[in-house]
Amino acid sequence: MNGRKAKQQKRALRTRNERLLARLRAAEAVYVAPVGEAFEAWQKGPALLFVPTLNEDYPPELKEAVALRRQAAFTGACPCGLTTRISQAGEYDLAHKVTCPADTLRFDPMAAAAGAALDYRECVDVFRRWKAGALSG
């Protein structure tokens, strides 16, 4: 592949991603299904979002982190200055700052310490069923 063609492909991918992000931001979130005890699936435009559920038994720090993750998923914004992007594979990626309690490297251990059953494999199963048209929002 020559340089010009590679630049065209990168430009096309960037344009596609910008359009997808715009559709995500403009879309209304629609509840799809519960996912185990720890997540809910929501459709927002062309994406399926897995959002942690807020359990009243969680400690205050985990409740704050869950609230931040939910806010970020639905609005694309977080007080930490969250970065949103579409990966090359077309996945909606929300990157919190490492100091944010909603950042995965802080959130997952905090949730595990509180006894929250974060089984991401259940999310994969629900995503496959949604992609196949077996679930809809």
C-alpha cells in the first residue's frame, strides 16, 4: 500500500469515527436488559453500553465511582476530563484519567473489595445476542 492510499484510509476511518461519536452523543439511551447482578445494557445510537448498576449496599466511594461511570456512559462527560473515542474495531472507548475513581484500574479493585460481582464475560454474551438481533432497545 502506498502512502497516499494509507492516508486516505486513515482519513476515512477518522471521518467514520467522528460520525459515530456524533451519533452517540445525539442519541437517547434506551434500556435493553440486565446483565448479571452488576451491569445493565443500554443502547445509545449504534452502540450497546454496559453500565454498572448502583447498589445501595455499596460503600460511598464505590457509589461515587458507579455514578461517574454511569454519567460518562450516558453523556460522554466526566469531571476528570474523560476522553472518548472509537477504536479501530469500532468499540466506544471511555478513558477516564488514572486519578478518577471511575477509571477501570481503580474501579475494578474497589468493586471487588466491596463484593460486587463484575463478570465481564456476561457482557460479551449479551453483546453477541444484541449484535445477532436477539435483543433490542
